[in-house]
Amino acid sequence: MASENLVLRSGNWHVRLSIPKDVRHILNRTEFTESLKTGSKAEAQVKKLAFLQIWKQLIANARRLVAGPTSDELTEKSYCAFHAIRPPSPPTSGHLFHGHPARQSERSDAGLHC
């Protein structure tokens, strides 16, 4: 097994992963590091995998944030320009209406845009 991402410090193995420059400002760090709390290299090789998987997912998420929404994401029902500008306000007096123009009537097609 490769020793990539493993560092021996004071008898304990640590896993580390350098964060690419393009997302360092999003994650507010230059690297991830965590003690694996073991002196066994073989055990460290196994334990590091969970950390690396999570950290790589965080990097991928940060890259998506930097890139912005794709055209497919913009056309999904979950995207609504009205709510991007003005998020829904909490319901008052037991009514669900919160000022959304498409929901001002009870028609079944009233809210199809979001």
C-alpha cells in the first residue's frame, strides 16, 4: 500500500490532503490534516480512506460553488428567481400565503414555475 497522505508525528500517523489553490478561499485552509490515533502504518492505511473521501467531496462541493449553477440546475423546479431575491417569509395568522405571486390563487397551476 502507498504511504501517500500519511505523516508520522510523535509516533502517531496523521492523514493529510493539500487543498487546491482554486478553492482554498472557500475552505479557509491550505490543507486538511487529522490524527489517525494509531502507531500502526497498516491500520493508518485503512483509516485514512474515510477522511480522504470526505475531504475530496468537500473540495468537489467547493469547486461547484466557485463555478456557479449549471444551466440544468437553473432550469430545475427547485430554482425560483423570486425566492433567490426574496426568500419566503414565515407564515402569519395560520395562512400559508407569503407573498409569492404564483400562489396568490388556489388554482392547481398557480405555482408551476418553482
